[in-house]
Amino acid sequence: MTQQVTRKDFDQYMIPTYAPASFIPVKAKGSVVVDQQGKEYIDFAGGIAVNVLGHTNDKLKQALNQQAESLWHIGNGYSNEPVLTLAKKLVESTFADKAFFCNSGAEANEAALKLARKYALDHHGAHKNEIVAFNSGFHGRTLFTVSAGGQPKYSQDFAPLPAGIRHIGFNDIEAAKATIGANTCAVIVEPIQGEGGVIPADREFLRSLRELCDQHDAVLIFDEVQTGVGRTGHLYAYMHYGIKPDVISTAKALGGGFPIAAMLTTDKFATTLSAGTHGTTYGGNPLAAAVANAVLDEVNQPEFLQGVTERNQLFLSQLNLINEKAAIFKEIRSMGLLIGCELNEQHQGQAKAISNIAAQEGLILLIAGPNVVRFAPALNVPKEDIETGLARFSSAINIYLNKD
Ligand SMILES: *Cc1c(COP(=O)(O)O)cnc(C)c1O
């Protein structure tokens, strides 16, 4: 055993890009996490919408271990069986004809934006390079994707930023009509803004983006990094809306805790990225692809997705009861197991404080900005854990209110 490490070592040895909790999780099973002190937490964060099948899922462990015995990494000079199986599965379950694999949501969006720029260049010329994105959107942290994101505080310190990106209001159809035009090569949008506060797009808004992109031969990119792989009770959120994008980016839940991401698109656009135009060393790594195959086999089943919708109902009925007593949220928004509770005027800026108290009570939560408490648990979170977790949430709210 090496010397015991503690939370203090984070401050001593790690670049302070994060401000992690005071406790350190050391093991987990299902939706229960245990820290260094042996304290148990119900996990309603799911590693930020990643651990769709809970922690250390037996089927995922089996897929990983089995692949670990045969082939870990081979590089993109060769293909491999797990990645071909995965591509086939994703294509057969979505609108897409082709897949490109990478390692994170940001990379999948980066690939999508590069695809759009090159498609427009190849078919229309260099003038058609504008990307339309939305205020409060989030697309990752590479320079291109953070510039596409709609929160200037995340990008402004890294200027000069990539040019040609315009931001308009989310769900603002008039602004979209006024902005998307002949020079637009791509529109990138989250069907539900996740980091921005769990804000679903209106169907009419997405429909007009679809029409405008068709009209101007611009690539409609749905960033499904957070909403994909069953999160909303549908395999992808575009299926709920009944609106087909040209590209989706998918990551987070795709590997159930193992890093993998993909960009999916149709043949029309896929040919743009011909051999040598884009790539990444680990993209389509056999270990990652083997785990993602196991994730999809579980999640992409009607009963499993139905279970997400049932769990949504359990969460909502309990959360509404809690709010009837506490009167703390002005709105509870959700689709499937992506749930956001927006604090009312009186409690502005207190989402983090509430999640800290929840942790003391043995509950791991997320926030989405200063005013929204967010839940993104495993999609198979046991119903008993939902009850226990929400009881802890209720006590956390009471503690918070009595402190006030
Ligand atoms: C998390 C997230 C990303 C970034 O994914 P990374 O894997 O952190 O790069 C992009 N878009 C959305 C909608 C996300 O929620």
C-alpha cells in the first residue's frame, strides 16, 4: 500500500481547475458511493450523467475484463472488432449512416464543427463559414467548442478565439430566422441545455432550425453529449422531438464510465472527412468500444427506456411534495432522468450550498449554474435508492431553510 492520500493533496499537487468535494470516494456499487471514511452516499449525479448503469456494473465489468484479455489498443492503422460492432449498432439504432469515434464530448463537437466547415468549403466556398450557437449553451472546453458555448466567462480569457461564431437566444425562433443565412455552415444546439440549467428546447424552435438549415444547406448539429444514450427515456433526445439532425455528438453515458465519444452523421456529410482529414489516437479504442457495446445492449431496450420514464415520475412526485412544503423551487424541469430544480428569487445563488448540505446528509447531487439543483442519476437507479436519496434531499432542504 502506498502512503494514504487525502483531500489536502489535491490542493498541493493538482492544478486547481476543479474544486472537488471535501470527501474522496473510494468505491461504489450501483447508485451507492463510499468514501475514505466508510460513509455511504446515494449518487444522484452519476458522474455527471455518465454512469448510466450505475457504478461497477457486472455486465460492463465482464465486457471490460473480457476485452482486456484480448486486445487493448491497436491504433487507427487497423480497425478492430469492438469498434465495428459499435458503429453498426449506433447506425442501426439512429438516423445516422456513419460514425467517427473519439474520447470526449468536446472532441465529438470539435469533429462536428470541423466537418461543417469543410463541407461548406467543399460545396459552397470559403465565405460559408459561420457557426450559429446559443446563449447558455455548453459544448466542451477545447478552444473551438468553448467558443461555441454560450457562456463568455468560460472562453474570454483565452482570446483570440476562433472567428465566425455567432450566439443568439435559445428557443428564439425570430433570432434564428434573422441570423441563419447563406453564410451559415452549421447550427449547434443542445436539445436540452444541460449545464445551462436543464432547459428543454421547444419543438417548434428545433423544427425551425431544421427548416433553416435545409434552406441554406447548413449542418444541423445536435449536441447530445448529455441527453444521449437513454437519459431522456429515448435513446437520443432527437427521437423524442421527432426532428432529425444532420449530426449528433454523443459521449458521457456512451461508455458508462469508460471514456468514449462519437460523432454520428449521414452519408451526405460523412464523405467530407476523407482519409487523413481528421483523427485521434485513441478514437475507437477496443477497450472503450467493448464497454460501449455492453452499455448500448442494456440501454437500448424498450423496457429499460420505459424504466427511465417511470423513475422520472417517482422523482417528480417526490420533488413536488418536497417543494409543496419548502416552497423553494420556482420550476422543476425534466425529461427522463435529467432533472433541474430552479430556485426561486429568495434563494438565488444557493444551489451549491444546498448540494454541500446534501453531501453531509449522504447524497451526491449536481448543480447547473448557481440557481439550479440538477439530478442525473444512473438510469437503473433502484427505486429504494430514489426514496432514500430524496428523503436525504428533503432533510438537506430543511437544514438549509433553518440555517437561513
Ligand atoms: C459534458 C458536455 C460536453 C463536454 O463533454 P466532455 O466529455 O467534458 O468534453 C459537451 N456538450 C454537452 C452538452 C455536455 O453536457
